[in-house]
Amino acid sequence: MGEHVNVAEIFGQNVFNDAVMRDRLPKTVYKKLKKTIVEGKELEPGIADSVAQAMKEWAIEHGATHYTHWFQPLTGVTAEKHDAFISTPDAAGKVMLEFSGKELIKGESDASSFPSGGLRATFEARGYTAWDCTSPAFLKEDASGVVLCIPTAFCSYTGEALDKKTPLLRSMQAIDQQAMRILRLFGNTTSKKVTPSVGPEQEYFLVDRETYLQRKDLIYTGRTLFGAMPPKGQEMDDHYFGTIRERIGAYMKEVNYELWKLGVSAKTQHNEAAPAQHELAPIYAEVNLAVDHNQMIMETLKRVAGHHGLTCLLHEKPFAGVNGSGKHNNWSLITDDGINMLHAGRTPHENIQFLLVLACILKAVDVHADLLRQSAADVGNDHRLGANEAPPAIISVFLGEQLEDVIDQLCSTGVATHSKQGGKLMTGVATLPDFDKDATDRNRTSPFAFTGNKFEFRMVGSADSPSSANVVLNTIVAEAFKEAADVLEQAEDFDLAVHDMIKTLLADHRRIIFNGNGYSDAWVEEAEKRGLPNLKSMVDAIPALVTDKAVKLFEAFGVFTRAELESRAEIEYETYAKVINIEARTMIDMASKQFIPAAIQYITKLAKSLSAVTAACPAADVSVQTELLIEASDLLSDTKVALARLIELNEQGCRMAQGREQAVFYHEQIVPAMAALRAPVDKLEMIVDKELWPMPSYGDLIFEV
Ligand code: ADP
Ligand code: MG
């Protein structure tokens, strides 16, 4: 990497983007392809060969030897199978480099090797990957060389979605159609398309690779399963936005460089609240692209870490007792001609279209709070949601003082006459400029916060794809828009009807608004009084996917069929049990082979020294040694009992059939048994000599990067 990077020059250099297409495709082909990309028209099969040809030449010029259909199965990570461009050697032993239109638009992949949750049993194992031309092809450079990656959707033989992209694309169609109806009602005749825009902020931890390799829990599960708190945590708030250390800076520099080449607009970077925690945010993009880019961001964060002797942990809660990592999903609706439907303006009380959009979103979130909560569920996120540092598991909406006041006016008097303004920020220093404040402060504890021109859904887990959250957001808001448009399109007096509708929606769904401290116990009680769901764990949340309400919603907008929803629920149950099972087995392994032997060694050493002292000097006070000996022996015995219990329960769990019952068993029986094993081991860590303890401590991991 050169010392000085010209960002503008390298940005997008590995992307088959619009500029490259315009340059390399025949004009007619370019125009037809653009129609599909921009207007969502069906792809003309005839142009595929021509696009493939141009793509191949471009890729080969950039050093590519292989191509792959790059897709996002329900494993949560991306999948790819590389094919070389070479053809069968001819008689002279020479090969041609080939890539046909057929190979571009369609691939075949054995669906039975990917999670399909029952769809596999009922349908054929054959799975297809289909080119998503709305997300540009790109070149991935790594140790295996340069590979042309073609973003694709992944479906079963009979068209069921087996991935995270297909439903997202379907939900984009749904919200586009319904949002356009709202715009037309307000006299907009010029916009052609509405697309959700998303900017996902990605949090992550970095640890030293050598240290990481000494922890089996990090290697197998991505999080620590044991570990006593170090003397210092994050209480000094000295890491957040702190100066970025050299080693981390060099890492961030390479990450940015790699992402820019891929056309990912990595924009902000900073240290996060916990020691060793950081964040990267790109500039927002169309949701489909934003989700693909987020996968590239996660891959790049992990890959580049190795170059710097680091390991990147994307897990939601790698360390107990310090902050976990999330992925704040900033979401808005923007037209092809640049109108943001969530832009409140300076005087939102006069902005009727905005108030209707807002009221519809409140309704959507209130009616489908369970689904939204479910969309952020993954196994690791159970340690975050509802724990005392992350958004609670209860969905509520933060609107801020200004909008809350407008809503108050509307609900009490029926008319809103003014919008509170932020006023000037006075620093009290003559040389510093005074400037206009935002009308509203932030609320960091809200899971769904309005931030001026977008909503920030803060529940999504750091390791999870943001796809599901956006599928749900797009679809529930599409439903609310549809229900509004159905009425308003028939209204005789539109102004009156829309005014009444906003008032009614706000009054009916006000309970979802909460501007206070989401971390407080008082809120949990208050939410219960309001009848808001509090789905504390992933296992509690999964049923939301298959309620009649959910099936009706998703089928109405063609986003999921009942079978697809059921298969997804099944996969989630399986995933939950599998992940906890791996964690339990890792704990069993570590306790049996590392902690118990270490404790025995310590106790033996202590006992020997105790008898040596007593032998040398019978009058010596050995109360400390005796006390420690008793304490350590007790903890050792507690450890052994808890270990035996965990082994027994885990064997029981393994014998159960996959499905809800097994997942519930893992949640209710195994997770507490794991905590019971951790407790005495963490106490032993505080007693046993550092040299005898078999692995690096929390302090070594998070303060010595
Ligand atoms: P904040 O500090 O308010 O959270 P930032 O400007 O840092 O906001 O933005 C956080 C993320 O939100 C970024 O990825 C940014 O691109 C994205 N974002 C900004 N405006 C929008 C919008 N209208 N729609 C979606 N995402 C947006
Ligand atoms: Mg933010």
C-alpha cells in the first residue's frame, strides 16, 4: 500500500460499476441493463452474454482468474464457490477464457448443504443462485488471487428463498409500491421510485492474535465463556473517541483502503465505549447494497486483522461486564429524485406528508413490535438486548422533544400550531462561534430512535446480517402505507381525511413512544402496563415469525410464504441449540482440561508449602494458607459439581429432536448450567497464581492490544 493514498482514484476500482458499464457495454445493452437496475424492469435475457463478455474482459484485465456467485445463505455469512474462467484445453493443449451469459445469470448449488429448515424435506435439494444486477459485481483480492464476485440471490428448485437477499429484494418492491401511493396522494407526480436507504454502523473488538490463540472459547465460539473482570473496565470512559493507537490506526487505514477499492464508502471510524472496541460506519446506501456492503465490511475487518497480528471479534458480547457490540441500522425512505420522506424539516407541524409517514411508521412498529424484535434476534445478541447496556428487548420509539410536542398538540387540541426550536448553543467563549442547536437531544437507550431525517434501529447484533431487520422494517411500513392509502385515495376531502387519520393513528399508537431512560427498571414495568411485548431472548422471539399476523403480512406483500416463514423459524431454533451446544462443549473442555488441572496444581502447591511451613515452625500463623486452601478446594469442588451437571444436561439436550422444544431446553436448562460452571471458575481465577492460570485474562485481552 502506497504511503499516500488518493482516495478518489482508488475508490471503486474493483467494482464493475456504472462508469465501467457505460464505458464497456454496447450502448443498447447498457440502456437495457440500466432500466432493470433503476426502474426494476425485468432483465432481458438476450443481453446477458454481452454483459458477461464485458465483465470477463474487465475482470481478467484486473488479474482475475476465477468467478463466483456470491450469496448469503441462512448461515449468516456469505458463500462462494470459485470457478476458473478456463475452458477445456484444445488439441494443442491451450485453454480459452470463458464466461457466458448463462454463467452470469444462473448458478446451481447443492441446497442440501445449506440450512433450509424443512423446505429441503418437502422440495428438491437443487438450489439456484440468480444474478442480482442491482448490486454491482466486484473483484475480491486475497491470498487465493483475484476473484470476480457476482452478487446473487439463492432459491430452491421451486423458488423458495433460501437466503437473506431474496426477501430483502421482495420487501423493497413492496415498500416502493406503497410509498409511491403516499407520494402521489400529496401531489407528487415526478418521483418514480422509493428506495429504503440504510447506513449500518458496525462495532467490533480487536485483540492480539497470539493472545487470542490461547483462548479456546474465543477460537470456538467468538466470545469468552470464562473470565474474571480486570481491575479496570470501561468506567473511566477514556476509550470512547480516544486517540487511536498506532497499531489500530495502521489496521484501520488498510481496512479503509480495501473497502474503498470495493466501492464501500467507509466514512467514520472511532474507538467505542469498551476497551479494545471500535466502530466503522459507511455512508448510507440503497438497502440492498448496504446489506451487501456490510458483509464485505465484516469480511474485510476479519481478513485485514491477520495482517496486523490482530483478530477481529464481531460477536455481540465477547466479554462479560463491558459493553457489547451492535450494528445501528439507520433507515430512511428516499425517492429516485432525492426526496427523503423522513425529512421532518424545521417546522414538522406544518409538514403533513411527514406527519402521515411518521404516524404510519409508529403504527407499523407498534403493531409488529414482536417481529421487529425478532428480526434482531441472534444467539449472541441475547447477551446484549435487555442487559443493562444495550437497547432493552422492549421495542419503543424515541421521537424527541420537538415531535413529542407536535404530537401532544395534535392529540389534545386536534391542531398543531408550532414546532419547538433548538435555539442557540452558547459556549461562553467569545472566540468560539455560537451555533444553532438541533431541536432535540439524543437518546442512547432507545431501540428505535428518530434522528432528524432517519430512524436508527439500534437492536441489530454486530455479527448479524442487517437484512432481516430491513425486510421487516420495509414490509411493516409498506403495510401501514397501504392501509392509509386505501382510505385516503377514496376520500372526498383529502385534507380533512388525512388530518383525521394522523390524529387517529397517533392516538392509537402513542403507547409505543417512549422518550425516557430505556435501561431503567421503571420502564420495564411501564411497558408492561402499556401492553408492549418484552421478548427477552431469541427463543422467546422466534414464534413472532409464524403468528397469523406475520403470515398474513408477509404473504400479502409477497415477501415470504408461510412455508418460508416456518422454515426460517425452524432454522433459528436449530441454530440456537447448536450454538449453545458448542459453547457448552467448549466450557466442558476448558474446565476439564485446563481449569480443574490448574486448580489442583495450585492447591497441591499450597498444601505442600503449608506442611513445609508447619514442619519448619509449628508456631507459625498459617491461617492465610489454610483459608486459601479451603476456599480453593471448595471452589474446585463446586466446579466439578457444576461441570458434571452441565455434561449431563448437554447429553440430554443432544438426544432431543431438533426444533423448538430442544431450543427451549438449551435456553432454560443449559444456559443457566453454563453460568453455574463459570461462577466458581472465575472466582478461582482471582485466587490462583497468574503463572498457573492456563490462559490470558480479560486484562491481557482488552488492555494489551
Ligand atoms: P449519527 O451520528 O447521527 O448516528 P452519522 O451521520 O454518524 O449519524 O450517521 C450514522 C449513519 O447513518 C451513517 O452510516 C450515515 O451514512 C447514515 N445516515 C445518514 N443519513 C441517513 C439517511 N437519511 N438514511 C439512512 N442512513 C443515513
Ligand atoms: Mg448513530
